Amino acid sequence: MSDAGGVPEVDVAALAEARANGAAVVDVRQPDEYEAGHVPGAVLLPLDQLPGRTDEVPRGQDLYVICQMGGRSAKAVAFLAGAGIPATNVAGGTKAWIEAGRPVVEGPDPE
């Protein structure tokens, strides 16, 4: 794990391992981006809605935040840290996840 831009960060290989161990994933992209393809099990909480929806952020397990390339998710991780919710940014985002040949789910549902 690295600390890029002041937030903890991992690559998609580390995310895949964390998911296998029960980690939660929050996707902060917009609904159309999410529906086009997302990490299996990722919960959609768009970045612009996150401040009003922190009660929906998964708790009780390691939390990873992903977007398309890593910028929005880094902002979300910084916001969550300020709210006392520990989270880790996924470097390279969903783009890197797909390029690595990882599984993707299309549509509005997490699974």
C-alpha cells in the first residue's frame, strides 16, 4: 500500500486480493459510468452525493474506493477520512481493473 497525494492507495491486484477477503468497494462515478461496467460487488455512491449519503458507506470491513482512473476516488477517500471513515483509494480505477482482465458487471446492480 502506498500513500499517494495524502491518501492510502493500492493497485487493482491488491484490490482483487482484498475483495477475496471480504473487503467492501464503493464506486464514486456517475450512474451511467457504473452501469457501463463496474467491479463486482461495488456499491454506487457518486462523489457529488457522498457528503449526504455517508450513512450508506459500508462499515465493519476494509473499504476501498474506486472511480474511472483514481482522481475522484482519491477525493472521496480524503473526504471519508475527514468524516472518520477509513478507506483506501484504488490507483488506476476501473480502467486499470478492466485492463488487467478482472471481472466486470454491467447494469445498475452491484453483482
